[in-house]
Amino acid sequence: MKNWIPLLYAVVAFVSCKPEPLDLSVPQAPQQIVVASQLLDSSKLAIVLTRTFNATESKGITLADSSQPFPEELLVGNALVFVESNGIQIQLEEISKGVYATLILPGIIGNTYTLTVKDIEKGQDIVSQTQMFTKAILDTFSIAKTPDATNTYQLYYAFDDVGPEENWYVVNFYTQDLARDTLPKKPGDLDYIAKRLLEQRLDFDLISDKQMVNGRYSITKQFTSNQLDTFGIALTHISKGYYDFLTAQRKYNSVANKLRGEIINIPTNVQKGYGFFALQIPDAYFMTMEQ
Amino acid sequence: MKILFNAILLLLAYNIHAQNITVSGNIIDAQTGESLIGVSVSCPEELKGTLTDAFGYFSIDVPSGCLLTCSYIGYESTTIKVSRQLIMPLKITLTEKKVSIQEVVVYGNTGTTPLEKWGTGITKIDMKQANTLPVLGGERDVVKILQLMPGIKKEHDGSTGMLVRGGAGDQNLVLLDDAPVYNASHLVGIFSVFNNDAIKDVTMQKGGFTANYGGRLSSVLDIRTKDGNMHKHMVSGGVGLLSARASIEGPIIKEKASYIVSARRTYIDQMYKLVRSDLPFYFYDINAKLSYKPTAYDQFFVSGYLGKDVLDYENQKPDRIYQTDFSNRLYNRTATFRWNHNYEGQKLFQHSSLVHTQYRFNLTNRINQYEWKTTSTIHDYMAKLHYDYYINNRNHLQFGAEFTHHIFNPNQSVGSPAFTDFIANTPSNRITLNEGAVFIQNDYQPNAKLFIQYGLRLSGADAHEKLYTNWEPRAQVGYSLTSKQSVKLAYARMAQYMHLVTGASTLPSDVWYPVTDAIKPKLADQLTAGYTLQLPANCQFQAEAYYKWLEHVSEFKEGTIGFSQTDFEKDITQGQSRAYGIELLLQRKSGKWNGWVGYTLAYSKSQFDDLNNGEWFYARFDRRHDVSFVGNYALNNRITFSAVFAYASGSRFTPIIGQYLVPNGNYTDAIPLPIYGKRNGIVLSPSHRLDISVTIKGKQREKFASEWQIGVYNVYNRTQPYRIRMDVQPNGSIQYKQVGLFGCIPSVSYHFNF
């Protein structure tokens, strides 16, 4: 018995002596402007301007719960926002803090547009350039409940390539369920990860014309929804840069990358800023399941 | 008359030269019959000397009447008078000294052969002596000893991965009886696959590479296993905190054939269960060897290694909706058949080998009834032919060839449909690569002061659509300034035809890929300069500086998941690296007090067009300063105290230095996106720790020997950062924490042999 005591002591000590983690101070990047844009048609444009924030400081943002309002100090208010093309400059009006819009954008497909923002509060300027892209038409789509499964739906959609050059597209989806999600949204929880892996939620589809057959793209998808009530789908013809921007987003937010922790620098076309300035017109449809 | 006199002088000179005798033979341990590597065989009065090779062979031209002296640390020297009546090849036995003060003999260039005396970047370990040093959990590990030498760093605390002179982990050629070992680690790098009981000799080259080695850029770790006791059966083993091991060896035919089998198994999983915790991991490994010497001119060996790591994590809890399991298995196997032949001319030795090696890892994830499994494998089939020709005492010629048929299956993934939305199924993706090389090298020592080694290796790989070939010149020059000082200079070009591509993450998902028509071989040019000074009291000081240029080094492109890649060619990017530094070593090799102090100042940086905006960045393992203090004190013949203090600058990582929100596609949510800082731009806290141990030998008995080793690893419980943890706070902010792996770990182990 006496001979086992030192061994037992060693065992206990082995599993109990865990050193405390050390803090690490990481200098944070200076605050910069983030651009998001949405074109409803060739003349109606909205720009949302926000600010970057420190990764290590709280700004009242709970990333796990999107029901909270956007923190006001991250919105860029009182900025001078201009869009210029072919010598014509339009100033966007601030319709609420951080949101700037115009209804009279001279939208011409193929033209180059320059966005200029002068942030008077912080003394920062940003510039970005993009082209206005041809609108793609979502000519076919359907959605139906899968007969054998309770919460599974089948979606089909198809569209034609807009032209012979290289093209890229994004298809966004909107779903609203009658029933609430049974699991709380905790990104680190194992059950949440498993649920995300197994339940085929709609995200967005990124498509290049290399995936097309004879200039046409079609796909049938299944997805899970808790008593689907409202469904929306929008097809947008996008630039290569925006395609890369969305691809990087997807990779960063994937479950596999959350496990791996790989570095993914998100591309941007905003000089001295982040986000993406894009002039791309969606072809969008919404319906209720009764329809 | 004058002409006649000169003619007689010439004739006498010819006769004197002609009276040189080529003495060759094999030197073995008198008790075990094991061949002894690195025994000094010299004729002091003629200032001629050589060392036995990896199989205990030697050949030397000396005049008749010379007193040939054979000496080896820890053994009684023996002297043989050379005459024409000696029957070659000789079989010389050396007897171990009965009383020897414990010493660690980790020496750089202390041998009397030219290469070991003047060559650069050579480190040898004496297995008998290295077992006194305190190591993690009391588990004796030769790689942990090597990591205490200048120029050889570890990836993180407790890791057995080696980063040599700025090179990544895949740039080390690790050979176990000629067989390459692709993963030399158990338990994500905490233990090496090498069982000390089975090992006879460890030699590492990190610069000034000889032409017979190739295929990797940064180092060659050549490990030879024991042959087995040729005289009697013996059992040895040990029990420690983390593992138990046993070894049995003995003669099959006395003096002619022997066997040795060594096995080891860890029981970490069982120890954790004792304290009601959970670490479902274990490993085991087995080394085995058969040796046969049918004639005085021939030796045959068959040796093999088998190792397996098992991690099975089950998260089966009744309150969970999803039952999740994760399992990771690593398999390592090697097999070597070798024939050594001494041609009757006695100056020509042939070493030929047939080798098979296999490495495989499996990752399996299960969620309820859904499963996803990924597998990566490598098989090698290799043939090697190597000749040593001792032309005369000034010239030692080596030449040979080798061929390897590699079979890679880098990533085979099969999963239930639920998983394949984000990780596509990839069928078996079998890729073969044929790699070969021829080499020739001469060691030329015109006098006692100067040594020149020059060689050339021509290597190539057939990647089916492309044939790569590379000339790899090698050269070393050593010069004795005085009897106590020498300087040396070396250059080597190395080529590597496969890549182990790692991501930024520390998760074990590294996969080996061959070169293809798109992925080029890695190349390295290394220049080394060194200085050695012999000091009083058996001390030695060495300094070496190196500069290394590396081309076509590989990394994954950003966002690559690694083990789930379906088309690795598109996801690998190649760039360039530079590594340079200075290594200092002061050591005392024997005596009651012995040990060494080592210091390394090293830089390593890389540039890839696809990473870090094409700018140069420091490597993740660029740990600028590395210091080791190693000391042994032999209180008496039974008790030895040992201590190790190791300091290393922190490794590097890429932080998130900001965030921003963008709307999702339908403007119903905001998605957080990161802003990364400069790649590897942040240096973690330095690691430093103190380890102590005492080795107590049991009472001397004729047939049974034992010893206890009691130690403490990381005495003051310092955190040795090995990874970064991002703690997301309830308010959404992120806090970085540097997490350590091991704290203060006491250990006790018992070793025996009979």
C-alpha cells in the first residue's frame, strides 16, 4: 500500500496542475467605414454606412442574438455621400442615421460609378468604384412540401446566362416559419453545430457560368423549415469581386472553419474602408405558402 | 652515384608505402554482440584514424607494426598490433567499463573522423547516457533531448515536432533503419514514436549534408535500432506515470543470429478514469528486428515498426438531442530488409536495403446516425544501394543510388448526405510518384589540418505529366587553426518532392501531397560557417552561423479547410522563405558535473503572392531566442541529479484586430466579419520552464539491474502557450487567452533489466 501512495500522488498532481491561461494584448485596428449597398432598380439606390469596431471591446453588440438593435455609435451619420458617373454627380440623402438613399440615380448598364463618402464626424473619407450590371431574370422557380417528410421542402429554380462573357450570380432566400426554432442560437453549443450540419437551412447560392449547361442553370434543393409560412427568392447578376466577397464570407462563417480557425481576409472594393459597393439589380419574388 | 642513391631512396619510399596494410573489420560490444557505431580506430603514431560506420565496420591503411587503438566512451580501449598475419576482416570486441560516472554525452564534433570533427551541423546522442535527463512525465524520449540542442526547436510545449533552422516540420527526413517515418509523433506530438529501449544510435544532420541523404530540406535524423543481444537472452522494461514498456532480446544462433522485440503502451486513458475525468486516448508501438551474420563478410537485418494512436471521444448524453462521436486514428508502419557486404578487398563495403513504409490517419465524425469519414494514406516502396570505398587513408569515396515508389491518397472523404452539402464526398484519389537519386561523394584529407568533402547528388521525380530533376551539389571544408581550434564552411542544395501542407489552425489535419505538374518541388540552399574551440576541463565551445534560401515552399490558400479538400492543387500556393541565425554551444562532456548551455538566435520569414497581400511575413514558428541549460551531477555511482532550464521566445499568430457587420443577403440579419492583422504579426508570451530529476540505481547485482527516476516537469507551473483561445464574452467582445498544455507534472518511473 505504501508503495502506491507516491504513484497516486503523482496521478492526482498530474491532472490537477493546470496553469492558468495568460492574457494576450492585441492592438486593435483604427476605426474605419464599412459600406453596404442595395439597388432596387436602375434608379433607386440605398447605401448603409457603419463603422468597424474592436474585436476585444464590447460595443453592446451581441453577435449571438440579432434581435438587438444596431448600436447607434457604429452608424455613420451626417456624412456627405456622392455617386458620380460620366460627369453626373448625385448626392444621397440621409434618410435615417447611417442610411443614405437616392431615387434618381442615372442608372445605365455597363457604366462605371464612383462612390465618395466624407465622414465629417471622424474626418475620414472613402472611395469605391463599381459597374452597373445587367439584371438577370429568374424565369422559373417552384416550391413544394416533400410528401414523406414533415419539415422538408423541395425548391426548384432555373435561369439563363445573361451573356457570353464570364458571369457570376447570387441567389438569396428568405424564409419565415410559423413555428419557432426549438434550439437557442448558441454558436458554440455542440447541439447547435450538429443542428446546423444536419438541418439543411437555406443560405445563399453562389453560381458561376462554368456551372451552366448550354447557358442555363437549374437546380433542385431540399431544405428544412419549421412550418414554412413565407418564402422569398432573389437572383442577382454580380461582379467577380462581389462573388469573391460572398465566397470569403461563406468560408469564414462555415462550421468547418469555426473548428479550424483559418485566416480568411475578406476582400473589399472600398479604399480605406471595408464592405462592398455594388450596383446589382435583383430579380426578387415573395409568396406565402397559401399562394 | 647520386642517381643510384636517389633510386634507392625512391625504392625505400615505395616499399615503406607498400608495407601499409588495409585493416578492416567489425567492432562489437563484448557482452551483447551489438555492433558499435562511432568507435575511434586510430594509429596515433601515424596520425591516422577513422570511425566505425553505422554497422560497426571500419577500414584503415596503416603500416605493419602499428599499434591500432580502438576507443569508445564508456568502454575499455583495446590495442591490436598490426601485422600481415592478421586475418581480415577482424572482429574486435570492446568491454563496457564497470564503473562509469553518469554523463550525458550529447556531442557535436568530438569524434576523430574528419566529418565529425570538421563537419557542420552534426549532433549525436549516446542512448545510454541520455536517459538521465528529466523529461515530460518521466517518459524517456530521444527527440526531447534533441530539442534541447541549438538550432532544433519544438512547435510548442511538449511537442516532438522538430523545426530545424527555420524549416517547417515536413522538411525533416526521419529515418528508422533506413525507413522514412512520415509522422514521428504520438498524441498530437507529445511523445515521439521512438522507444528508447530499441534505439542504438541517433545522429542528426542540420547542415553540411552528405550526398547520400536527400529528399528533405532542413535535417536528417538517422535512427538505428539495436540488433539484439548475440550472447544471452535479456529482458528490460519500465513502468511510469503514463506508459509501460518491455523489451526482450537474445540469440537465435549464438554469435550469428539474434532478435529483439520492444513494445510500449500508454495508459493515460486509465489514469484519467482513476480521477473521474475523461481523456479517451491511448497509443502503442512495437519495434522488432532479426539480425543474421552468416559469414564474416555479410550481415542481414529485417526490422519493423508498428504504431497506432487511438482517440475515441463520445458525447453520448441522454439530455442531448444530438449524440456526437469523434474519433481519430493514426497508423505508422515500417519494414526494412538490409544486406551489408564487405568485399574481400576489404576496402569496399556495400549496403543495400529494401524498405516499405506506410502512414495513415482517419478522422470520423458521427452525429446520431449520420457519419462522415476522411482518410489520408501514404505508402512507400523503396530500394537503396550504397557503397563505401576506402581508396586510401586520404580518400573515402561513397556512391550509390536509391529509388522510391510513393503512393498517396491525400484525402478520401465519404459522408452521409447531411454532411455533403458543405464537405463533398471525394472518392479514392490515388496519386503515384516515382522518386530517384544517384550520388557520389569523396572525403579528402590531405593532412591532419585540412579536410575537404565534395559531392553531387542528382535527384528527380516523375509526376506523370512532368519530370523534375535537380542537381544537388554538396561541399564542406574544415581547417584546424591550432590543435584546439578549427573552422569550417559548408554548402548544400537540397530538393524535396512532397509537401506536408498545414493551415493556420493547430488542429491535426496535416496532409502529405506529392509534387505535380502544377506544384513544384521545394528547393533549399544552405550556407553554414562554424568555429570550434576545445577548452580545459574537457569543455568545448562551438559556434555556427547559417543562411538558408528556400523556394517553392507550400501553404494552403486562405479559407482552405485542409483535410476536406477535393482538389489540393488549386488550394495550395507556393512561395519563398529565408532563414538565418547563429547557434552557440558550450558543453562539458564528462566528469561529475557535465552538461551544456545552448543559445540560438534565429529568423524565419516567407513571402507568398496569395497570402498577406504578397508581403513578407515571419513564420508561425519564428521563435527568436532559444536557450537551454542542461546539467548533470553524479553524486556517486548510484545517484545522479539532473536539471534542465529551457527558454524560448513566443511563437506567432495572426490576430483578429477588428470586426464589422454586413447585412445578410435578405437584409434580415447582420453578419460579423473579421479584420485580420498582419499574418503572424503577434508574438506570444515566451515559454520557459525548469525540470529536475534524480536517478537512483538499485544495488549492483549480477543478473538484475534497476533504477528509479523521480522528477518534476515544469517545477514552477509556468504556462507554456501552445495555442490561442478566443473567449467570446456574453456582451459579444472577444478576449484572447494563451493556453498552456502542461503544468507542473511530477513523475516517477521504474526501469529494470535482467
